[in-house]
Amino acid sequence: MIIVSLEQVHKGYKLGKATVPVLKGVNLQLAEGEMVGIMGPSGSGKTTLLNLMGGIDLPDRGKVLVYNRDLAAMGDRQLATFRSETLGFIFQSFNLIPVLTAYENIEYPLVLQGITKKERWRRVEAMLAAVGLTAVKNHRPDELSGGQRQRVAIGRALITRPKLVIADEPTGNLDHQTGKVIMELMKQLNERAKTTFVLATHDPVVASYTKRVLYLRDGLVVREEVQ
Amino acid sequence: MSTLLLAWRNIFRNKRRTFFTLSAIMIGIMALVLFDGFVRYTLWGLQESTIRNGLGHLQLATAEDYFTTGNFDPFRYLFTDQEAIVNQLQARPEVKNVVPQVTFAATLASAEKSGIVMVQAVPVELSRSLFGFRQIVAGRDLLAEDRYRVLLARGVAEKIGAQVGETMTMMAITRNGGLNAVDLEVVGIVTLGFRELDNMQVFLDLPTAMEFLDIDSVPLLITVLEKTEYTGAVKAAITQLFNSQAGQPLVVKAWDELADYYQQVRGFYGTLLRIMRFIIMLVVVFTIINTMTMSVLERTREIGALRAIGTQKNGIIRLFLAEGLWIGLLGGISGVLLGLIVSSVINHLFGGVYIPPPPGMAEGYQAFFTPSFATVGQNFLLALGVAVLAALYPASKGAKLKIAAALRYL
């Protein structure tokens, strides 16, 4: 089943008076349960592509359909609810809330969904165990290593049982070894829960964990590899 | 993880900045508490000195215009059933004394000089309760058995060069329209605290004045109450009582209707307080806007992440408003506490603060800080409201951030 579909998507950014085109008519489709890598050099539009799929940016032209819903047609409120219920985000620089503990960071999306405290506790504890953070659950991000922080971010992204997880350079700020561990973790979660993952990277090792890799250059998908 | 708890932790992220912001609010609120306390004490002092400088709490006369022109023609306003009225007033438990008074303009002359004075005549045994703020500066007070003896206010004594023990001649128009003159011995010189009063007042015992003016009742009954707070209630009660009775029409005035100077001072301080409050709140508003705008800027990426994972715009606004609320709450509480502590230290350890004579006053005074529960509460709520209001601008700035741009922010 196709869950993400981009049709002739254009997106540019204003730089002074000029508009710099970033995506120039991208077409792509993601199937449910896939783990897809998007590779390309810096500035090729990887992050922009992910932002459009995640409904945190809107295309200038073309259609972005996620679960058959046209994101451009949704209001800000609807989009926020949609992101909260359907998507999980993992960022290169983790973007955790510094004043919250590992436990509370993972719990936060459930609070947004209005889930009861007891149910939250049950799910967060399970997630902490799944990402291997039970021992440091009461630590704040600045007391955690880079790898631990990204595990928290993964926990936060997956706690709502999203259908689609969008990861932008998830290992970009981690050393090689830790990056591999994080990728193993994501792969496991993909296989176990059948969660769809789309991740942008320019690290071929990271891309090797995915089954399908799309190559982006100058705002277009120029190549596709299926392993 | 409620918004309030998250906001609470956020305000301590940059401890130094929060400390300075809180200090600004704290000092502002403390200043307001102290100034309120000072004004309240000063107004209370002025109120009591006004009441105890011959005004009393309530004044009863037979006509409205007695209070404007009566002193120059007291004979038109004499009570016809004075004793019955005094008895009815005296029967009320709130009433301490009912003091019959006649006030008239007269010429007072020494061997060399003369001047126009205002003579206040009351029974000597009741004069303490009416002129509690009168201070003897030379000689002695009038005694109950004194007849044809007089007390001069300091300014009057200076004007006509009178000394204690000297004999003065007083001249005035009497009831039948003739001019009467009498010799009076100066037994003492007093000050009333107000320069205006010190320059015109002369005190006489009531029997001497009545005999001199040829009257057998007075035009004014002054009621002194046990407590100033009773004024409004007693005024309403006796107005109703006398209105329901036949006989001479009566007009009742409360002290604050007659104390023009008090009203002016009160108005002046009220305006001053409002201006000060406005300026301090403006400083608080800009301090908070500055702090929180900086906080929004620093947390741009974090706001982007919160929005990306599904926080609504309202959620961001609520978060920053809650931070404003905490800042207002902490700043307000500490400001109020500091204000109360400083008031208490000044009052108890330093015995107040000496204030030089204000305009129109003869003497300086020792001021204390007596902030009221109501104004302290008001200032606290003001700080709280202003802090939340000030947070509105940075909050909406935070909520309006474009998520993709916020996440790219370095």
C-alpha cells in the first residue's frame, strides 16, 4: 500500500529577492513498512523533501499526499494533529527538550495526545527498555552521550506508534560505532513494528541499512537503488 | 508534564537572566509597596490631625450655608433645641463627645498692634477631644474654671506681638448688631501644625464667648467618635434620625467633606501613585518582553521541534504565557515580601523616617510605612497581570515561527 506520494513537487526558498529552487518536480512513492534512504550531497534538497513529507513545510507546486491526504489542503491545527498522530521525527541534532528528563522527553508526545498518566507510564517504560535507556531515564539530555540522546529522540518519535518516521541525518552527529548501533535499532523497530522509515543521509553505511535508496541531485530524484 | 511544570523549569534555564528580570520586578513592586505604605501613613496622620484640629468627625448645623459663611454671622444659625439634639447624639455608643462650638471673626488688639482672628469657643473640658493635636509652645492650656482668658495660635501671637500674661482687647459684633469689646488675658500660645490655622486661630472658653456674644445656644455641634471608621455609618444613622423628626432642619457633614486640604493632598498622592505605578509597570513590561524575546530566539530550534512533533500554536503560546505567569508570581511575591520586610525594618529598627514640613504644614513629622493588605494585594495582582500581558508578544512571536525555518536556525 502506498502511504506517501509526491507528484511533481516544486519548492524554492527566497534568498534576498531571488528564489532559489530546491526541488524541481520530484515524483516518488513510499510503501507501508518500507525503510527508504534518501541520499545526495549537501544542498540537494534532502531535508526539504522530508519537511514536505512531514507537513512542516508546504510545496510551491505539486501534491504531497500522505495516507491519501493532501497536506497542502490542511490548516495549521489539522497539520499539527496529523503530525502528532501519524508521524515521528528524528533530527540530526536530536532537538530534545533540555529541561525534561529522558523519560519526560519520550512521554511528551503522549501528553499532547491526552493519554492518561498510567498508560503513559506503561508505554514509556516499555519504550525506555526497547531503546536501552532504562538506567538513565531520569537524566536530562545534557547528562547523556550523543548516542543516548539519539535513542531518546528515537523513543520520542516512536512512542505514539506512528505510521511514518522521518529521520533527517539521524547519525550525523554520532561517531561511526554509535551510528551503527542506532541504525541497527531503527532497523529492528522497522522490522518488528512494520513502521515505515524514511531517512536522509549522505553516509553510504547508513544507507546500507535501508532496502531502497533514492538519489537526489539538483532537486530531482536521479537514481533509485533497491538492495 | 504539564505546561506549568515545563514553564517552571524553563524559567530557570538561564538563571542569571531570570534573576535580573525578577530583581527588576521585585524592586518595582517593593517600591510600590513602600510608597503605598508611606502615603497611607501620611494620609492617616493628616486625617487624624485634621479631625483633631477642631473639625471632629461629624458637624451638625441648621443650614447648608453655615459651613461656608456661618463664621461671619453665626447668629442666624443658632440651634433652638440644642440640648435635645446633644442628648440624642450622646446616646449613640459610637459617639465619644458632642462639642457645642461657636466660631466668630473678631479683632484682637495688643497695646501696639491688632489683627483679625477667628475665635473658636468650646467648653474647656471638651477641648482636649476636639483639639488633640494642639501643642502648647508657651504658657499653659485653658483650665475649666478660666473665664476671660485666651489661647493664641503661634502665628497670631507673632503677628500682634502678644506674650503670655499680657492682656488683649477683643472686639466683635454681637447678636443684637452692636460692637462689643472685652479684655482677655493670654494664658498660652499653641501650634496646630498647619501654618494656615496657626495664623488665625484663637481659643476661648464657651461661657465667656456666649456671654460676650449674648447668645444662649450655639450654631454648630461637633461630634467626636470613638473611631474614625464609624464616620460613614453614624452620619447615615443620625441624618435619618433627624430627618424623621419635626423641628429645626439639620445638616450633617462628615469631616472629609469639610477638609479641603486633606482632599487635595489625597488627590495629589493618588495621582503620584498612579504615575509611579504606570512607570514601574512599563519598566516591568519591557524587562519581561526583552527577557522572553531573547528566550524565544535562543529556543527557536526547540520551538521548531515542539511544533514538528505535534504541539499546536496555542501550546507554544500557553507555554510562554505560563513562563510570564511564573516570573510575575515570583517577582510579585518577592517584591511584596521585600516591601513588607523593609517597611518593618524602617518602622521598628529606625523608628520611621523624618519627613521635613510638607507645603502648608508648620512641622515635619516622623513617617512610618503602613502598607495595607488591599494595596499590597493590588500591586501583586498588577505584577502578575502585567507579566502575563508582557509575555503575550514573545509568546505569539514564538508561535508564529515557521517550523522548517526554526529547525534550520543555528
